[in-house]
Amino acid sequence: MNTFDTRCDEVQQAIAIKQSLSDAQTSHIEICEHCTALQIEFRRLDDLLEQSMIDEVPAGFADRVMAQITAISPQTQAIDDQVVDRLLAAFYRSRLLQSLLLGLGIAMGVGHIVRFFLGLFITSMAAAL
Amino acid sequence: MDDIFLVKQAQNGNSQAFRLLVLRYQKPLFKFLNGFRLPSGRVEEIAQDTLFKAYQNLASYDQGKGASFATWLFVIAKHLALNELDRSEYRHSTVEMDQAMDLECPAPSAQEILVKEQTRQRVHDALRQVAEPFRSALLLSTIEELKLAEIAEIEQCSLGTVKSRIFRGKQLLAELLTKSFEADP
């Protein structure tokens, strides 16, 4: 059986994706110079890629992302809206309370005035009699 | 804490949970995006856009549909990176030397910096010439956080196809680098 024809594609793909090789594949590499050369070449390539792929993150990157999210995210907007709603509700509630108290105050004031004049009227009537 | 837990927390409005996801994926994202050789300064913007769009659309992300958060995030990143490349295809871009110097380990010699930067430049120039979809499959394969099945999901192809794309991508890159080293040792 020709080991090159039967296994090379499979072995080379396994090398490319860095899959762990089976015993049969390892044995194949030992006798196949094409696959040995490719394994060496891809290892070198992987090293080069590893050295060349810059994964440095600029300082404060996560903070900038979170600041952007916090600034205009729907979640924050929803929370802001809720806060505004609550404040408005409290405001309107307080206005209603104020109006009620004012109404009560006026009613009591009017009551006192009526009672005062009623008192005067009753006193003058009593004096006349 | 796994991604599923953090995503659920973030979906419920816990921004600190999303921050943990940002911290977890920022490095792989930069690694992936840098491989596209995007115009100078755009990598950070695209990385930020990726995470911002992920957050904005977090409500529509459903783990139950099968895609992991990493897959979902890299689909967004790939989409934005390719859009940017389309826009800037004919613009000339280089990694400035001072930028490269900032990324080096403490006090390497000037010659070491130069050699490293030249090699990096060569690899990135070669990567730029590797056609899609081989390039993105190859770049994704360098991200340790991604499994092959996840790369297949990002690339929207079968597992077999992604394996052969990585293989072909590496073959193309190796050929291009060999030519580059032969032309300018």
C-alpha cells in the first residue's frame, strides 16, 4: 500500500489544524518525507504567526467600552427613564398634596370667616333682642 | 464564571458582568483583528464597535440557538473587519515603528526590535495576500479560545470545510512567506 497516497491528505490536515495525531498518523510521518517537511514548515509558520499576532490591548480599553455602553445603552436609558418617571410621579403627587392642603386651608379659612361673621350676627341679634 | 452565566447577568442589566466578558475577550479580539492588517488606529475602534454592538444586541442573543458567545462575538468582529477592509482596500497602511516599539518587552536591542518588526511586517503582508475565506479561517485558528466547531459556525461552513480552509490558508501563507524570504532574505 502506498502510504503517501492513502494518508498524506489526512495527516497534513491534522498537522495544519494542530490536531493530536493518532499512532498510525505518527508512524506515517516517520516514513513520509512530504509530511515530515510539511510538519516542520507548519510548525515554523505557527511560531511566526504566534510572534506576529499582536494581542496587546491598549490601556484603558475596557473602561472606554464600558463608558460607551453606560453613556447610551438602552438599559441605562431605561433606568434613566424609570428614575425620571418616579421623580415626575413624586412631583405630581406632591403637587396634588399641595393642592389638597391648599384647598383644605382655604376651606378652613373660609369656615373661620363665616363663623366669625356668623358669631357677630348672632351676637348683634342677641343684643337687639 | 462561564460565559452563559455572565451573558444572562448582562442581559438582566448587570453591566459588571458584561465588563467581565469584555476583559475575557479583549485580547483574542485584538489578536484576530490585528491579523487583518487594518488601517492604523482602526483596530481599536473596530474592537470597541464589536463589543458595543454585542452589548446593544445582547437581548437578541440566545444561547439556546447553539452559538456560543465567543462565536457570536467573532461573527460581529469578522463582519466589521471585512467591511473596513472593503472600504480601505486601496489605502496604504503600515504599522508605525513607534507603535511597534511600544509593544515590545522591556529593553530589547534596537536590532532585535528591527528584526522582529520586519518579520511581523512580512507575515502581515503575506497574510494580507491570502484570499478570503482562507485568511479568516486561518486567523480564527490562532485564537485559543475558539474550537474548530466554533470557527465553522463563524465561517458558516461545515467542520470539514473549515479544516481544509485552515490547511489551504497555511499552505498559501507558507508559499507567500517563502517567496518573501527568497526575494529579500
